[in-house]
Amino acid sequence: MEKTARTGVILRCSRRIRWALMLALLAYLAVSTYFWSIQRSKMYEPSAIMQTTPDRLGMKYEQLTIPSGSGAARGELHTWWIPAAQADAPTLLYLHGNKDNISHLIGHTQRLHDAGYNLLLPDYRGYGKSTGGEPDETRMYEDAEAAWNYLLQNHRQDLKRTFIYGHSLGGAIGIELALRHPEAAGLIVEGAFTSMRVMAEAEYSWLPVDTLLTQHFDSLSKVGRLKVPVLFIHGTWDKRIPYQMSQQLYEQAASPKTIKLIEGGEHNNSSTVGLLEYRAAFNEFTQRNSLR
């Protein structure tokens, strides 16, 4: 009798453990599915609200629309062309990060313009006034490609003086674009991460991130194949993307390469915190590589 009672207790405990494990597994699968479904909304935070325009800060500009994509995802990129005062000025294709739109970059845009650069600033599909659906990795690469081709075909920029500049997520997009276009004069990458997998694992280490991710932006696997000179810039107080990631990218990148760490710079303010050294690094890089 006592043995039978013990057996019954063991069976009940076993059933409870199995149920608990099943519930835990179901919860884990539910959370994993939720992560998979929301990853794009977590990565991309576009804004349709245009805060300002370059002319309000004294910069002459042209508003453009650049076709990008195909089929149902075909759209137009709302773009600003801001010419420099000098006719022979170097040109930057400015690829912004994951948030807001080009109007939110106006302060940094003015600093680059004041330093003597022509600027082409496209908004990816889904950002600002751009049309063509929601942003994703493949579409962003297509949008950068469309902007690059437009710049060369319509503004007839001298390739020896035309640079790709990407900040944050735009750095990953810029690296992909530079791989496709080794004819660019150079690539400037600011505040960049190594890969989206590493970024996601830092926050969701308990999930199978590598399996769930559909947006990869794996810059670390690409930089070693670059055929253009690269300048990496990063603020040492960046809390969003640690500056060590730029160091890793620099170490992995093929030469010629340069890295500039801005002491005290955060994710979005290195060009103000270290204005003189930031501008010096930028200008020295573009001047040196305009002569290649």
C-alpha cells in the first residue's frame, strides 16, 4: 500500500514536471516568435515628420526624388542635394542611421557643408517623404545603390572625389555599397557596429538570435574584402554602440585604413565634442584619397 502511494506521488510529480517543461517550452517558443515578428520595428524607427530644410540654415539645396526598387516595392527616395561653395569640392553620399529622417540630421549636415563638402542625403524607403513600403536590409542596400548611381549619372561627380559616408546603421549600408563600388574614392564609417547578430545577442542572449534574425548587416564579415580606403570614427562614450566595435572593424579591414576615436564623443555628437580633431580627420582622409 505504501509503495503504491509512493508510486502515485512520483507519477503525479512527473506529470507536473512534464507540464511545467511543456509550458516553459511553449513560452520560449512564443517569445522567440514574438522577437522574430517585431525585429524590424525594433531596428527601424523612421519618422514621416520633416523638422526643417537646409535653406533655413542658410544652405542652398535641391529637393530630388530618386527611383528605387522594383515591382510592388518600387518607390521614390526623397533626397536633398546640397552643393558646396567651391565647384571642385569633394562629395559625400551621406547614409543615415536607423532613426527619424534626413531633416533630423541638419546640424551635422551643416557642419559637413561648412567643412567644404557637396552632400547627397537620401531617405530610405519608409523614411521621411520616401515611398515604397517598409524598410528592410535588402531595400536599404538597393536605396544606397540607387542614390550612388543617381549621383554619378546626374551630377557627374568626379569619382576620385566622391566618398561614401555612413553613420551607425548607415555605416553597415555604406560598407555594402563600397564592396559593390570599389571605384569610390573612399569610405567613412562613423559609430558602426560589427553585426546585427552581436547587437541583438547583447540584449537577447537567451534567445536563438542567429536563427531568428532576418536582418543581418554583417559588416565584420565584409570589411576584409573592401578595396577602398576606409576611415572609422567613433566616440569613446558611445552607449548605443561601443567604440570597440569600430576597433574590431578596423582590425579586420583591409588597408589602407585609418581609425579616429573621439574622446568623450557619444553616438551622435562626436563632430561637436571633438569638432577640430573630427574635422581634421575627415579632411585629411578626403584630401589624401582624392589624389589616388
